[in-house]
Amino acid sequence: MRHPRPRTHRIRTAALLLTALLSAGGLAAPATAAPPPRAPAEGLAPTPPMGFNNWNSTHCRAEFNEDMVKGIADLFVTKGLKDAGYQYVNLDDCWALPQRNADGKLVPDPARFPHGISAVADYVHAKGLKLGIYTSAGTKTCDGAGFPGALGHEESDARQFADWGVDYLKYDNCNNQGVDAQQRYRTMRDALRATGRPIVYSICEWGENKPWEWAAGVGQLWRTTGDISDSWGSMLSILKQNLPLAPYAGPGHWNDPDMLEVGNGGMTDTEYRSHFSLWSVMAAPLLIGTDLRTASPATLDILGDKEVIAVDQDPLGKQGTVVSSEAGRWVIAKEMADGSRAVALFNESGTAQRVATSAAAVGLPRAPGYTQRDLWQHRDANTAGTIAATVPAHGTVLLRVSADGHWAEHPPAVELGLEEAPFIERDTPATLTTTVTGLGRTPAREVSAALTGPEGWTVRALTPATKASLPNGASLRTSWRVTAPPGTPVGSYALSLRVRYRSPAGERVVSELPVSVSVVVPPPAGTSYLSDLPWLSAVSGWGPAERDTSNGEDAAGDGSPLTIGATVYAKGLGVHAASEVAYYTGRHCSTVTAEAGVDDEKGAKGSVAFEIWADGVKAASTGVLTNADPAEPLSADVSGARVVRLVVTDGGDGTDSDHADWADARLSC
């Protein structure tokens, strides 16, 4: 759905009348006979499919070939991914020749697959794994080279797939000729069933026709959104589109928010852990999209975490639902087959935040105490009922909480926190205040806290950093004087809060909270263009945020002059929804102004809404704006705010071509 990217630019041919297709012999008329015999489709995908798809890492490059696919199967075994539950090794686009043979059959590209698909399937099956393949419910697939699609060839293509030993079909939506989506996808369903081979059927029509409302009797999973990209903004946008669809998911019929980007380099490991945690709590298919041949140990640790995978693969098949969401603090809970709850404490924002809920709020019964297991840290604790953590920027704490009666066997939980946003103005000492709070049914004893900074930094406790006992709800509050070396460059720096304590049984426990501190400079006095000031963080749904040009959607610097309604602006910010650009204002500033609108570079496409936030308060916003609207003046009072955020959301119709301009954006201080 995006023009610079070969796959995400969906080639949507002008719709042709169905009658014209019928008369040309390109599509069989709808059958009026009895339903086709049902192959063993029931029972497929009782839990969300897990596997690999090459597209996100290789696209259509020459490296996608038989040897690569076999190598991925080998790595599934040697890296422990098969043992972790991954089954499917899936081929995406570009595996076939551009033309069918004289008999109308698909022909595997002999350069890429010299031994054919059957041989690859045999190799994958010999490893105890399964093979997937790809085509489109159109005349051609989505790649610009135009490989043959299955529209009008469903029975023949399904038979070839079955004969080759294919176990999974991803069926895309490009070049669909305007034919009704339900008809196209049901035709392939019937063709797959007629083969008698159990083939998992992945419906990839991008959520355009609300497949969650009709596809449960058609396929085992269906895409709910457009394509994901390897960016925080894209992942976040897709998360928010998929979360409300929880009632439609269950064993054998799954919402699919697209493949994993974990390990592809566009996000941090913290963000990738959030990506993997959130897909797991949403009971999403887990299809690895990174090149496993070059995956880092950190990437493999994320993809292979069996406790997190167990949340995704829980046999009850519930998709997690939103318990609360406010100011970027999300609590998402998933009911598990054993009665426990998987609880994701997710921080969407760019600074650390406390995210909290309770055992009752996530649906657990009343109990004297609860066992809480951190699924990334692999540690148990007991809690009296509060479920809380300080979550790093863009981070997720994933817990499994149960009223199992064994809570007393575990040490008490403590919550580590920071009372204020961690900003240090350059060359100025700052005071940071940390907290350690008892959450356990039993008290934490002999509690001590230590805050450490990078080499050369000075950190000194101003108030006591120890306490004899922390019963439930009690806190140890410590103030620290933090001094960075003179001339420390503006940027983010890692500190660490480490807490040691004993359980009532004498067990020693160490808990640690990474603290990210930003060294900043106050904004200059007077009025400045925001595009001339350093930002704290910038997130854009597609492509980076741009200074003084439009978004462009791909690499940095690919935009055009900012243009809204044919009016060109020399200064401003170009972004793509969903986006957020944050600035440190340090309580020194009064007003933000801008001319907000949809950039002309995508023609009539795009619909967005603009928001200005002062710390945690929305200070100004527009309604939904489209390309047909002129630039709308927007002004916000940001007096007293330490951080100002410029946020763009989609207009409610997805994020296709949502190029947004903060034209002439200015800050007065």
C-alpha cells in the first residue's frame, strides 16, 4: 500500500465488471451445485500458526532461493526454534516464473528452485516442519514483476500446491479486478478443501472488507490491517487496529496483524520485546520476518522465549483485551486455560511511566495472595493484588498472574520507580527521586537501594537509601544528586537502580530498573521554528520524520517541499501517521503554533488528526483533516510543561498515505 516498497505498494488495477471477466473466460461463474466435499480443514490451527516468512528480510532479491529456505529449516532445528513451537517455513512472492506453462500450470523459477517445490517440501518435512507458499487472489501477485495470481485458476493451483506437499497458503489481494472479496476467498477455500490435503489458509486481504466478520468459516487466519513495516509507528498503529477485534478470534480462526519485524533493525530490542509481547498477548500468528542466518543472540532470545510463546499458544485461544489505556499507559489482559491471566503492562510513550492495575481488574478471583511471574525475567513473586511496574519508554512488562494458592512460596514483589521525568539540563546538577514500594502479601526486609550512572558521572544519595521492612504499600523514597561531566553531549544515558532485599524466609532478591536519563538544553528565548530545534524523540509510521520537507515515506531526505492545498511552506515537519515528535521545553515556554494539514504529495489520499500535548494533557487538536481541506491553524498553551509532543493519528480509516505536515510549526519561550 506504499509506493516505494515493492510489496507494500499494492497494485490495484482499475475494477472491471464481473460480467466482462465471465465473458472472457477468466473466471468461472459462481457454482450453484452442492457445497464441495470438506477435507480435514476442521482442527487446523488450533493455536496461532508459528513459523517464518522470507518477505520482510529478503523481498524479491536473488538470495531468496532453495538453499536459503533449506537453511532456514536447518536453523529452526539448530537454534531451538522448532522446540519452541515454530513449524512453518513459508515462501512468499517471487518463487514462480512470470508466465504459466502451456497447460496453464505454475512453474517454479528454475534459477531459485532448481529442484522444484516438492523437493523443498520434502526437505522441510524431513526436519519435522511444514512448508508454506504464497499467491494472490488476483490476476497477478503483488510484486511489481507481475507473477501469476490464482484468480480463475483456483482449482488447478490448489491441486499443484497439494501435490507439492504444501501445508500453508498465504493468499494476497493484489490485482483482484474488483471481484467480490468473499467470493474470491471462498473459491480458493473450496479448491483447497477439494484437494483433501489439510492446508492452513491465510487470508491476506488487508482488512479492507472486515474479514473478521465473515472469514471464520473460510480460512484459519485473516489479516486485519495493511502491511507492517519495521518501525515503531507502524507496529503501534497495527496494534491499535487489531486490539478491538478480540471477540472474533479463537481456536482455528485468528486475527492476523501481520508478520513479526523482530530483528530487522528498525527498532530497539526494547521495542522488539514489546512487539513480541503484544503479538503474543493478542494471540496473533508468530511468523518470523528476520533473516535467521544473521540474527543476533538478542533477536533469537526474543523469538525463542518459551514462556512468552506459551501466552500466544495457550489452548483456550483467547485474544487479550484492553483493561485500561490512558496517556500511553496500557494494560492488556489475556485469559489463560489454567485460569491465570497474562498481563501486558505496555508503555507507548517516550519516557518511563508507572503502569498499574489489580488482580480484580484483570479478572482474577479474590484471594489472600497471588503468584506473579515475570515472563521475560523468569522470576516469581507474591503480590497482595496490585500489579504494577515502572515500564521503560516503548517497553512492556509481561506477567502471568494466578490465584494458585502457592503465593507464599515466593518472595514479595517490589515496585521500583522514578518520581519525575529524568531530564538533566546540561552542566547543571539534577535531583532524581527513586521509590521502592512493597507489593507483596509478605514484607520485603533489609531493603537497600543504589543508583549508578555512566563512567564519570557522580551520583550521591541525599536521603536514606535503606529500610528495615517494606510491607504491602510502604515505600522507600530516596533523593539523589546526579551530576554529568561538564560538556556532556545532549542525548540519552543509561543509569541503573538496583535494589536488594530479603524475603521473610531469608531468600536474597536483587531487582533492577534501567533508568534512561536525557541530557538536554533549554530551548532558546523568543520564537523558534520547531524544525530548527533538537527533538527528544521522533516516531513516524512510514519513513522518518522530516525537517522542512514532506514525509516521503521511505528513506530520510526523500520528501518534497511541504505543500498543503497547493500552498508551499519553507519550514515545518513532515510525518506519516501514526507519529509523535517530542521536544523538551523545561517549563520555559508558552505557546506552540502550526498550520496543520495533509500534504499534497499523495494526491487525494490521506486522512489524519493533529494533537498537541503538554506533558500528559492534550492542549489542542484538530478534527479529521483530508487532502481536500486547507491547512488549519492550530495553537496550544504549553505553559509549565516540561515536554511538548506533536501527535498525528489516522483519520479512522487506516494509515494508507497519511502524510501529515506541521507547517510553520513554532515554539515561543
